[in-house]
Amino acid sequence: MTWTEIVQRFLGGTGSKTDAKNRLLLVLQEDRLGLTPEKKEALRRDILAAIRKHIDIDPDGFNMEFIHSVEQNEMRVSAPVQVGRSTLSVSK
């Protein structure tokens, strides 16, 4: 193990190679989906607004991510539900 690896392991740094790889994956992901960063942000706002119509959630904890694998592509949305008020409204 080199000195650099020891320091990175101790400090928890991922290194610029990993950072560059993650940035490239993000760009490829947006390209595959045909989403510009602006469209992705608009989609995020729309989904957040739609969920908030029915459930009281913490907008600061809202997260949306796209995951690609060989078998499938998926979008995951997570949002912490705030407890205290009625959390569900059902329309007929």
C-alpha cells in the first residue's frame, strides 16, 4: 500500500479519479435520458409539487436519482414524510 492510499483511506478521500468517473457517469446518464440539467431540475420540481399535493414531505430531504444497469433503467425518488398533520388526501 502506498503512502497516498494510506492517507486517502485514513481521510476518507475518494481521489480525483473516482470524482472524474462519477462526473462522466452523470453526463452519460443525462445524455441517455435526453435530459438537460434544466429539464432534470424541472422534472424534480414537478414531482416534488405532485407529491406535496397529497403528502406532507420535507422538501430539503427530497432526492431524485436515475440508475442505469444492463437489465433496466429506473428513477428512484425518496422524500422524508413529516408526521403531525393528516398525511394523505384521497379524492373521489
